[in-house]
Amino acid sequence: MYSVIFCMTEFSLGMILPSRSALITGITGQDGSTLASLLLDKGYKVFGLRPYASVDDTKNLISILDDIILIDGDVTDTSNLTRILERTKPDEIYNLAAMTHVGVSFSMPEATCNINAQGVVRLLEAMRTVGIDKSARFYQASSSEMFGNAPAPQSEETPFAPCSPYGCSKLYAYWMVRTYRQAYGMHASNGILFNHEGPHRGAEFVTRKVTRALGEFLSGRKEPLPLGNLEARRDWGHAHDYMRGAWMMLQQERADDYVLATGQTRSVREFVNAAFSLAGFALVWEGQGTHEVARDAISGQVMVRVDEALFRPLEIDQLKGDSSKARSILGWEPEISFEAMVEDMVLADAPSLLNKKRYA
Ligand code: GDD
């Protein structure tokens, strides 16, 4: 499958460009691959920036590899970005490249800021250097993590209070985008996205960690799934809805900043229960704090255990977004419910359920 990868170096881009083109940084991730499919469906020419990786990182792109143009590039290198923009001259730029794991950002704060914060400045400056700052539209993947523990529901008016190196890096980028918009009249927008998930979600994020483990339990896994804070509450939506919203932001005459969220919040524990119940497991939770476990009510097997090492030095207790602005101005609203999102992920990781119909 991987043999058909069409990957170009920045020096081999001499093609004729169609009427609408987009450059996606971070195209190999969940959001990048989802957005690439969406833009291809709309007839865009899609360029994807792909940082050097010694292992194949294109599994999320398998179905569209023949239709996109992957370019070796990295938001940590200004001259590289400038040459790529010079050759591609995209109409729209979606900056999705990031070190996205909040927990990991505590152990590598400098690298997080280099990619997430400085990376945005490099891209915006490269746009100016190449002279596409007035013609190209720019989307920045801002994050609800910037709100920290600000009172819910959080909207565009809520004062930011990040409590992770990741959140701080994203807030720096957010302000840079606003500053370049105001200073240079750039069409640059921030999408302040709450958690969004799907089958392409990285295995290190809690939802995918749970659905992957569920698939393994159905194939005979014996050891319990270790999890951290079960009480944290997140506003979980589906990545497909959120990337549609990102595209809608760039179709507006005026650039602006928008929260995308479902407005509903659930705990990690609730997510676990919802996913496992789709496979016919009824979890019974026993014990307290770091000694808590969840057993399958029928077999008695311990399926989840709390692991202190997975707790973060600082945690956001609850994220719950108010996306009224996006709903009224963009006409955006999430179409995929929490239940459908969980089912989409569970069925992708446990395809045997499709045939056995063990779930309701
Ligand atoms: N990753 C992970 N692994 N999280 C766990 C675990 C575990 O084993 N156990 C409990 N959690 C809790 C975390 O402490 C957090 O409160 C919650 O589950 C969600 O964690 P993640 O799935 O890692 O997502 P996140 O909320 O930290 O960040 C995601 O959403 C942001 C938007 O608010 C990421 O996608 C960020 O890049 C994004 O900006």
C-alpha cells in the first residue's frame, strides 16, 4: 500500500496550479488527513507539509495518497517554508503542525514552543516574504487548552488561563495570528477547537487509547488498561465536523476567531463506560483514587486500572465550549453526536463488532 507514496522535495515542485489550492501543515495527523479528504472532495489541489520521519507516517493518508502532494518540510525551518510557499503559492494555508500532546509538553516545553509558537511566526513571516500575505488565507489551529481552568462554558470572550506548556505555546501563536491580522491586514483566523476525535486519532490520546484497548480485549488481551485522571471532563466532538468548521472560517470575507465545540461535557470515566458498553461489557468500578479498577461484571476480568504515573503535573478539570458565534456567523454546528463518535472509533478498532452485533 505504501509503495505509491508521492512525495516531493521542495525543489521538484514545477506543476501548473489549479484555481484553488491549499497547503496543510501537519497533514499526517488526524486533523490534517481529515481536512485533506474534505478539501479534495471540494476540488482543491492539496499540498501537505510532512516533516522528516524515519518511519512511514502516512497511515492516515492511505486512501488519498495518490491525490495529494506531500512535500518534505518543517515549521521549524524558515528558509524551507519560504521556498515551499514560493513554489506552491497556495490560496489557503492550514497550520495544523504541532506537538499536540499536553502531557508530553511538560517534559519537552522548549521543543513544544519551537514548533507550536515559533512555527506560526515562521509561517506568517514566510507568507510576507513571498508576498502572499494579502492573497492567501491562513488558518491557525488554536486550542481550548488555552482556557485552562477558566469557568465553563468557554467562549471567544473568556479570559485565557493556560496551565500547560502546550496551552502557553498555543496562546502565543493565537496572539501572533491576531497581531499579524491587525498589523498587516492578513486574512488570518484562529479556530479555537475543543477536543475532537475519530478513528484517525493518535494512540496516545485518551479516547483512542481506550478504543484500541477495547479492540485488544476482544482479541484476548489480559492486562488491564492503565489510565490517569478519570474525572477530567472534556467537550468531545468528531474531527470531521471540526475540520469542516475550519474550512468554513476561511470562506468568510473577514478573518476572525471562532470557538468550535459541542457544548456538552463528559468525564474520561463516562467515555470508557460508553466505549466498553458498545462491546457488551458492563464495567463495575471498585476502589478509590490510584487503587481504583474497573471489572467486567460478567467475567470479573479487571479491564482498567488507575496509574498515578499518567496524572499530569497540572490538569484542566473541565472544558465545555460555547460555540454560539460559529453557529450564528458561520452557520456551523456539529452533526455527529457523542454516541456516534464513540461508535465510529470503537468499530474502527474492533471491526469484529460489525459482524457480531454485540453492541446495541
Ligand atoms: N492522553 C491521556 N492518556 N489522557 C488521559 C489518560 C491517559 O492515559 N488518562 C486520563 N487522561 C485525561 C487527561 O489527563 C485529560 O484530562 C483527558 O484525559 C484528555 O486527555 P487527551 O486525550 O490527552 O487530550 P487533551 O484534552 O489533553 O488535549 C487534546 O485536546 C486539546 C483541545 O482541548 C489534544 O488534542 C490537544 O492537542 C488539543 O489542543
